Amino acid sequence: MKTQYYVASTLDGFIATETDSLDWLFPLGSLEESSYQTFIADVGALAMGSSTYEWILRNADSVAAETGSPWPYTQPTWIFTSRVLPVIPGADIRFCKGNVADVFGEMRAAAKEKNIWVVGGGDLAGQFYDAGLLDELIVQVGSATLGKGKPLLPRRILSPVLSLTSVQQMGTGMVELRYEVAKERVFGSNL
């Protein structure tokens, strides 16, 4: 069982525009060229920030056209938010707020022996990192730049905490980088 941050990023390290748009991403590749199908088969629970959840709500028609449902996940999903948000009918969603470590045990139990996917955003992944709960980063870097926007991982993480374990080209527009997060790091020393 791993806690993984699986995400797409621009060359300059942004996962979305300042207004949470992902329009930069879609022309660069397809799910068929990515590791997504293999990845999601091993996921037992998801952690998602409110901005990512709201993007799914705003784009429900597009999500449904691509996946067959306005909610593309069968796994239980924890939405980290301090606001009241609408529920997607039929989705296994649990709203929570506060420290990620407070609900991690519940997420682990729900995932059983499968992995936990930190869907986004970058700050939520950073909270898992801060708590010592992040095991792996899987970053699909696209051939685009935004100049500014929502950062990939707004934390200072210096070598040798991240170890590159694989590199895979995905078509002509993206590359996937996998990093293992060293567990022997001294908590707080790389923040």
C-alpha cells in the first residue's frame, strides 16, 4: 500500500491556471497513452482538495462524456474542504476538514490493501508530505508552460528526499516521472 500523488504538470511546475483551468492539458495526450488505467486499478481510496472537486462539478458534462459518468471514480473519496459543497449523486464522497493525518487511518482501512491517490491539488499533496504520509510522486510533465498558476507541490523539498525511479515517454507531448519519497528523512527538515 502506497500513498501516491499522481498528477499532470506543465514544464514550469503548474497543475492548473490561477482560475483552476486544465485546458492546457487536454491537447497534450490521451488516457490511452498514459499509465492511468494501470494506476487506477491499484487505487482503493482517494484524497481530493475542494478546488479539484469543484472542477469536476463545473465540468460534469465533459467528465461524463469521457468516462460515462459525472463522477468517474468507484473508490471512496475524501474531499478536504472547509466549505459546504454539493454532493454528486451516487458518489462515495466523505467531506472532511483539518489535518490529513486525522483521517488517514480511515482512508487506509477503506483502501484495504490498495493505494491511496492524492488527486490534487498541490497543497493537499504537500500536507500529506508534511505529515510523512506521502510515498510516491507520479508526475506527468506536459510540453506547455503557464508562467503562473497553481503550483505542483508548494513545498521546499531538497535532495536526497526524492529518488527518481522511472521515466516514461507518453506520446510526443508528455513524459511521466516517478519519484519515491524517502521515509528516513527527518520530519520537518526539508520544509
